[in-house]
Amino acid sequence: MNNIGYLLLNGYALLILSILCLIFFLKKRLKKMEDQTYAKILVLSLITLIIGLILGIVVSNNNVPVIIQILFNKFYLAGLSVIITYFTFYTYIISSKNNDLEEKYNKINKGVFVFLITVLLIIILIPAQFSQKNMMIEGVSVYLAYGIISILYLLITYFILKNIINIKNKKYIPIILLVLEGIVSVIIQLIYPEVNYLINPSIVVNCLVMYFTVENPDVKVIEQLNIAKDQAEKANHAKTDFLSTMSHEIRTPLNAIVGFSESLKEEDLPESALDEVNDIITASKTLLDTVNGILDISKIEANKIEIINSNYDFHKIFNELVVLSKARLGEDRPIEFRYELASDTPKYLYGDYARVKQVILNFLTNAIKYTNEGYIDFRVRNITSNGICRLIITIEDSGIGIKKESIDKLFDKFERLENENSTIEGTGLGLAITKKLVELMNGKIIVQSIYGKGSQFMVIIDQKVVNVKENKEVEKSLEQEKITNDLSNKKILIVDDNMMNLKVAARLLKQYNLQIEEADSGFKCLDLINGGSSYDLILMDDMMPKMNGKETFKKLKENPSFNIPVVILTANAISGMKEQYLAEGFNDYLAKPIEKPELNRVIKKYLDK
Ligand code: ADP
């Protein structure tokens, strides 16, 4: 053996391994079985390399007693056996499909430990002689050690072959390399017994390859994070599916309740019955608000809520809010409702009017809910410059107020303050949604409250001002929402398996004086169209037994001459559904319960020509 070459090569190998150990142990690691085993391989390799280096010095120095030379040789051989044992263990772990392996870790580890002690005893206790020719030991203990190492190699090969399907998995690269190295080093040893200085560097190469392929803690943490992310996404998916089904189940009967009650109001009813009808409407609208709240929060959590900007009449919104609040407040409560819209507030603004209205209405509703007597003050001021109108909206009440320490919790979802067990209805979602919406509109909320005295909520939102020139056009476009033509010659087909829904839709459409036909299934709709019936518009429910709306629509489109606009009508109002339906090719989307302005928009767009 060229001693200087041996020392240099092994010295480098030791240096590289020390750096690798330093990097590995300084990083945050996972505590999984394979990571812990790799850590052991690293430490054992380092110890074996140091022993190997001392051995190189000891055997080349004639002054060192033979017994010491034999002892270091044995230690070195023992070190190699231990490393190969842990490599075998590592291969077993990564090739095992056994999911409960982690739980058995301690037991398996003990087994490995007992095996190692046996091997070490064999190597240390069974005698060996020092061969001056090869400068290494020979004898029974060496042959036994090589025998054990060979068996371990066979085991590694067996574990790899057993899972040959996973062979593409990069976890196997270092193991296959190790087997190849083993075979090559046995061949070299057989031909040139004195060349043994390649073993240590090859161990280091292996540790390095393992580190860069699979055992880099950063990569492992990312892998683990990806798994956790996948699981969370799956759970979220399940939640969305559940919400979608639930919203459908609740909104379908609600559709019927709201629709029928609204049309009952138009009948000639006795005073007491009218009161009850109004109560039904209020109750079902509250329920609808709750369902919508849950849908909104799920949209917000999925980052799917959109701000849809358009020109709108802010003064009209203000008036609507006043009317709504007055109606909600009723006349019997000892509360004075005061309101003021600063006269210099621009009439036409550009923004998401529906969300602006939702935010303000939520504060007003809370003020109404949490005030027993005194006043509610609704005020809108503005600072307008450079085409931007900063709306400063304050809602003040002389209600129950909020404790200082509770203010932070106010905007958390499902958080209701000490009135949790009181009779005031609520889900604790309103302010969580409101806060997110205001954030999405780049606005701000300021809360001031004195417990027992009252609260003041201030919302600040910037909206673009529609300039004077455009004002006329906006006025015209808002005006245009009114139906101007006579629609009595227009024919519409409603497809829905639920009789009640058919009736509600027909009632809602009554005011347009259209010709209405109904089909209670997708099959019936196909029969009508294929039979030559012609319509100006089809309103199609999605969730129908046997053939749903989407399937019916696909079948309709198979006929190349089919060109009737089809609007999907669905209680599935979960976020992203609208886009999905439009991508399927539907012309438009109406959510149930059908809202009058939305229906009006659709009728205007497709029939008022
Ligand atoms: P909900 O009203 O459905 O419970 P919100 O998220 O709208 O849920 O409000 C959260 C909590 O904040 C309410 O439960 C209530 O305790 C408190 N709160 C909100 N507005 C007021 C107010 N104007 N006065 C007193 N407490 C209020």
C-alpha cells in the first residue's frame, strides 16, 4: 500500500464527511426512521474513517506492537460491518410497504442492536493474525466478518429486487451504488489484495450521494410539507363538496318558501295573514343570510371571493339601506334611527356595489340587533379629490357596547361575545366576512365602543368617481335595465324536476307576460326540442335525477342547428361554480333562490330585443 496516497485520500474523505456531518446536523431534521438511520450511518462512517486513518499510520510504523495493529484492524472491520448493517436496515425501511413500521421502530432497532453486538464480539474475540505482506489481518474472524458483510449485501439486493417496481424512485440510487461498489471492491480485493484504500472514500461518496438525492433535510421538510398540503387540500375539497351539497339542500326549499311568500303578498289577504306572510319572508331571508354567510366564508378561505366593479348609483344604495334598516328596526322599539348622506357625495361611483352594500348592511344590522333603546346613527361623509371618493361611513349606536378586551376578537369567525347564550340571533360570521371584504376593497374599519353605552363602527373605502360626462351614460345604462319591449310573443322553457321550483319560477316570470312551458326532466326537454318546439330561452336546472342539466345540455348541443340560449339555474352557488358552468358552454347562470334583479338582467339580455 502506498501509505502517503492512502493517508492523503482518506484525509480528504474525512474532511468532506466532517463538513457533510456539520451541514446535516445543523439543519432542522425530521424524526422519521429513515432520517434517524441516515444520521447513524453518517456518525458511524465518520468514526470508521478516523479509525481507518489511525490504522494507516499504525500499520506503517514498525515500532507499534502487533497486538495494537491487529486491534485497530479489527476495529476498522467492525466499523465497516456496522455501516453495512445500517445500510441494510435503511434499504429495508425504504423498500418496506409496511405502514406501521414507525410504530415498531424501537423493537426493530433493538433487533439490529443485538445483531451488531454479536457481529462485533465475533470480530473482536475470535483470533486473527497480522499479515506483514498485505499489512492487514487474516484468519477466522476476518472471514466471518466478510461472510456477514456478504450476507448483508445479498439482503440489500433482495430488498431492492423485491420492490423492483419502485426502482425509479431516487431513494434507490445510493443503495444500488453501494451494491455496485461492494461488488467492485470484492473483485479488486481478489485481484490486488493490497489495494484497500478505496473503501473509505467510497463510503463518503455514498453518504454524499444519499444526502443530495434523498436525505437533504430541506428537501425532506419540503416533501413533508407537500404531503401535508395535499392532505389539507383534500380535506378542503371535502368541505367544499359538503358545503355545495348543503347549500343546494337548503336553498332549494328556501327558493320555494321565499318565492311563494313574495307572491302571496300580492294577493288580497286579510291583515293578520299578511303579517304572518311577512314573518315567513323575514325568517326565510334570515336563514338565507346564514347559508350565504357560510358560503361567503368558505369562498374567502379558498381565496375565491371576487370584487366585481361596475358603475353604480351610491345615493340609491344609501336610500335602499335606510329603507331596509327601518324595516328591520320596526316601529315599536324605542330607538331613533337617524341618517345623513352628505350632500356633496358623488352620485355615481365605480366599485363593487353589492359588497359595499353588504358591508354597510352588516354594521347596520348589528347596530339594530345589539341596541335596545336610544338611537342608531348612520352617516356618510366623503373626501373627494383627483377622481377618488373616500367614503367615510359611520354607524353609531347606543347599544350594549363591547368590552375593551373583546374588541380584538370581534372580527374572528364564529366569535360571538358574551351574548353567546342570549336570544339575539347570529352566527358570528358577519364581521369576519365584513373585515375580509373591506380588506379586499383596500379599505379600513375603525371600532370604538364603551361597554354598556354604545359602539361606533367607521368604514373607510375609496371608490372611483364617475365623471360628469359619463354620468349621463351611466344614468342611461342603469335606466336601460328596465324592459322596454312587449315580451308576450317570446317563449321560454323551464326545465326542473321539482314541481315547486317550476311553480316558483313561473310565478316570478309572470310579470314579464311571457309564454312559459315546463319540462320536469332532461328527457322531456330533449323530446320537446327534438320534436321541433322552438323557444327563445331555456332555464335549465342542474341537479336532476338520471340526466342532469349538464348532460341534457350536452345532448342538446349534439344537434348542430341548436342555437337557443340556455341559462343554468342552480342552487349550487358555491364559489367557482359560475365559471365552471360558463366553461361548459352555458350562456348564463342564475343562482337559486332566484333574485329579481338577476332574473331581470337575464330576461333583458336574452329576450328584450
Ligand atoms: P353575529 O352578529 O352574527 O353574532 P358578527 O360577526 O356580526 O356576528 O358580530 C360578532 C359579535 O360582535 C356579535 O356576536 C356581538 O357580540 C358583537 N357586536 C357586533 N356588533 C355590535 C354592536 N353594534 N354592538 C355590540 N356588540 C356588537
